[in-house]
Amino acid sequence: MAATHTGQFFDTPPTGRQIAITGTVIYQFAAGKIVASWGNWDNLGLMRQLRVSPG
């Protein structure tokens, strides 16, 4: 996902920075419908791009 940080993100005010994060979402289907999903995003990478985390 790619976006521009234009709104409040928890305790971080908008920075105007362009960010890009990766992640994975797995869906479970039954009878042609989504019945469950699991997601995992690179939250540390996001925080580093917003400069709210060391590294």
C-alpha cells in the first residue's frame, strides 16, 4: 500500500510524508463467501517512515 500521511495517526499528527508498507492478507472462503480473514502489516516499517520509531 502507498499513501500520503495527511491525517492524525494515533499520537502522530499529519506529516505530509509519502509512505509505503507491505503486508499479507489471507482469506478463508466457504460457499463462495469470505468467512474469515487474517492480516499482517509491516507496522515497524510504517513507524520508521513516519519517523516515530528509532531505526
